[in-house]
Amino acid sequence: MEANCSSSSSATQKASSIRWGILRRALLRRPSPSTDEQSEMSIRRISRKTNHGFNLIPYHLVESHNEENSDSFSKANHLGSSSRDIRICYTLPIDSAPKIFLNQRVDDRADLHDFEICNRFNIDNTGLVCHWPSEDVLAYYCMVHTENFRFLAQYHISIRCLTTQPLFLRSKKVIELGSGYGLAGLVMAVVTEALEVVISDGNPQVVDYIQCNIKANSTTFGGTRVKSMMLHWNQEEISDISNTFDVIVASDCTFFKEFHKGLVQTVNFLLKNEGPSEAIFFSPKRGDSLDEFLLEVKESGLHFGITEIYDPEVWRRHQAFVNSDDSWPNYEKDHCYPLLIRITR
């Protein structure tokens, strides 16, 4: 019995040490000494981090200014060149294969200044840490289901000539909350018929990246207006955009319970009062965090529905990970698979 307790304690201590090691590697500016194979295996055993997520939108690292649009990206990038930044090219798997360029941080590279910003604005730095898997799913879903972002034409019936004439056809105003680097918002701007896409985050550093990415991809937006916005979920001075959005989208935004009330208030504040409007969220359950968020939604007077299987390709990849696809170590449905939540008035 004592031996079992000792073994369990040792395993727990080792797991804790490995997690501290992962954090140390992220905080060090210089590369850490090469680790042996056993150490790397231990890190993979502890970490749930994936290199590719659901990998629904092909992408590659841009290493040369010769690539199309890369030059304009450099001109748009006012952040300055940095060893902690990389440039990613996403190729959307649809007709004409449009490309989206994103400037973002190198994964696993943190900066103590980031935490100073978080403390100053009472925010988190998850938008800087990495590209989160649910953002990939949200971007893919928006690309496949473009009908969510345009109004269907309404028809006026003429009795005299027995014909139908379109009365109006207009596109929707959309805002993404907690967007990180803005992939989903940029995808909506490129492939949907949205009238306006606002890409928002509460972290001023993240908003700088968003603005850079908007400028770099501006030639691909067609008639859609696209802009960035710094938006805190407990912010009250946003009367100029209150009740103006037809669609709100967000991903991986329900993990921190202390932000639930502010997030629900923001959704309630931004959704249009007249006509159909909805918020589309993608989020894993993560223990009881999603349930607690939905309880807050219900108590606010809003309504919601949950869909588990919303796209055959996403579900197929989820099942592959469950069946030990080693490209996503320690994949767990509760922790990793995003459910679709639709919130309405």
C-alpha cells in the first residue's frame, strides 16, 4: 500500500515538474538545450497541445517574400520584425483557393511583458499563446455555411402579372469576440457576403496583430467592410454599436468562469433586437465550464441550443483522434472537441 502511494506521489511530482519545464521553455528568450528523446516523450504524454488541431484549412509557413501577397504583408506589418513572429499562409479549400496571410507569434514563446499587459487590463493572454483548435473549426464552419451571413431575398408578389419580384437583399453585420489573430473573421470577410465584419479582442497586443492582418488581406474582401476593435466583455461604453449585429461568433471563449457574466452581457448588448439575430459559439465542455456559461445565458433571458455533430468532416477527424491518431496527443472529447452553441433572443 505504501509503495503504491509512493509511486503515485512520484508520478504526480514528475508530471508537475514537466509542466514547469514546458513553462520555462516558453518564457526563455534563448533556445533551451536540446532535450533527449525520453524528455520529449514525457512532454507529449503530459501536454494536450496539438501542432495542427483539426487541420481543416491547409496552411504553410511563409519563408520568402517571393510568395504572392507576402510583399504587401510586409508593408502592412507595423509591428516590426521580430524573432518571435512568424507569417502563415492559409489556402481555403474552395473554388479559386483564396489565400489568407496571418502574422502571429511563434507557439510556446511567451514574454513577461505580456503578463504586465494582462494585469493592467484585467485580461488573459490566450490570444497570443497559440492558434486555438476551435478557431480552426469556426473558420471552417463559416466557410462551409456562408448562408449564415446573408439574408435570403424577400419577394413581393404582383397579382396583376403573377410574377415575383425581389423586395430587398442585403448582407449581415458580424462581429467576432475574443478572436485571437482573427482567422475566422478574415475567412468570413473573404468567402461570405457579410456587409461588415468586426474582429475584436480585449488584448491591445492582439488587436495590433488583427489590424496588421486586415491590412495585409484587404484586397481579398470584395465589398465587405472589415475592421478591428478592442472590446472588453465588461465594457459599457459601446453604445455606438449596441444592438447592431445580426451575427456574433466566438470560439474557445468559455473556459474562464470569471468572464462568463461579462461575455453574456456583451452578447445581449450586441445582438440586434429587431429581426433574426444569433450568436454562434464553438467551445469544448472543459469540465463544467461550458455548463456554467450556459446557465448564465439562461439566467440572462437568452435562449440556446447545442449541436454535437454539426459537420461530417469535423466529426470524422474527431473520431480519428479518439481512436489514437497520434498527431494530437492525449486528445479527450471533453477537453478538445468543440460543441456548436447557437444563442438567440
